[in-house]
Amino acid sequence: MKTIEFSNPHRKKHFDFFREMNHPHFNVTANVDISKLLSILKDNKLPVNIGMVYFLSYTANKIPEFRWRIRGDEVVEHTLVHPSFTVSTDVADVFSFCTVDFSLDSKTFFAKAKAVMEKMKTNPSLEDEEGRDDFLFMSTFPWVSFTSLQHAMHYHPSDSVPRIVWGKFFEQDGKTLMPLSVQAHHAIVDGRHIGQFFQDFETMASDPSSIIVKK
């Protein structure tokens, strides 16, 4: 982890401007083509939900600003950020948080995620580890091919952890599309960074075989 110094005065002004807002987060939702990605996951008999967590986390970790976090008057950059995503439980009709240490190696991550998800089904949790902000908050909303999304969150003080949600897949023009929502704190993540996220994800989803470690 390192501290980010804004040497450019305009970039510092941008940070201060959005940090002082009551609602500093912004959200972009768009449909992404996952046709090839789904095919690779199914061919390798890999769970689709874990696959989405892995590929979205992989994409976010490649963009430095998605690893930046605001701590008081400082901004820090984590070496790696880890998905904390929602899973269904066997004990109630509401979800549990499921945090898995991220690994760029897909085989390692899938194994970790399966083990933690099984534990959370019978021992659910809604608490984050105190003092940690090296998360990516993720969720799936598989009932609706949504076109927009709003999150429940603290605004005073606001946190700077990105939120990533994907919805119900649908077919269009021979492709399988997935609604994807990305929300971030505008003081550290700008529109071009979220645009880069969408572009990088779709590029990777079009040729995921080089990243997936086959069984």
C-alpha cells in the first residue's frame, strides 16, 4: 500500500471538490456482451456467479483508481483489493456477505470462493472487518435485466469502496448480454476510469481463455 500525492493542482482541486459533496458517488449502468465468457465457464464446468466475481475483480484490480481509498485527508492505493459479494443462505431469505481474498490465478480464486461460500450459507455475516477498506462490494440481481441501480450506503462520512452489480442475462441479436452497474466515489474515480473498466471487461470477456486456468 502506498500514499497518493496529487502533484497536479487541478487534480487536487478535483479531489477536494467532489470529496465535499453530500453524495459524491456516481453510477454507470450498461449492457455488456458475455457470450464468449459464459461459453468458457460452461466448457470448464465453472460456476457462473464465481466467474463473474473473478472477472470483475480482475478488471478492477488492473485499474489503479479502483484500488484507491480515501482515509481522512489522504488517499492510499492498495496493491490488491478483494471482492466482498452477496450470497444466498440456508438460514434466512436474505443474503450474506462473502469476502474472498483475491488471487489473479483463477484456479486458486475459484477454490477459495467455493469454500467460503459454503461456509456463509449456514453461518451468514453482514459485518466487514473493522479497519479494512481494501474491498470491492459486489452483488448479483438475477431477477431483472435492470437499466439503473441505487445502493444503500453511508453518506456521512461517505466511503470510497466501489460497488459493482450485475443483473439478469438476456439474449439480443444472437448475443448474451448482461446489465452491469459500476458505482464509485467521484473524488478518486472519474468517468474515464469507469469507461475503461467497461472497455477492459468486454475485451477480456471476448477472449477469456488466456486468463482462465483450466482444470
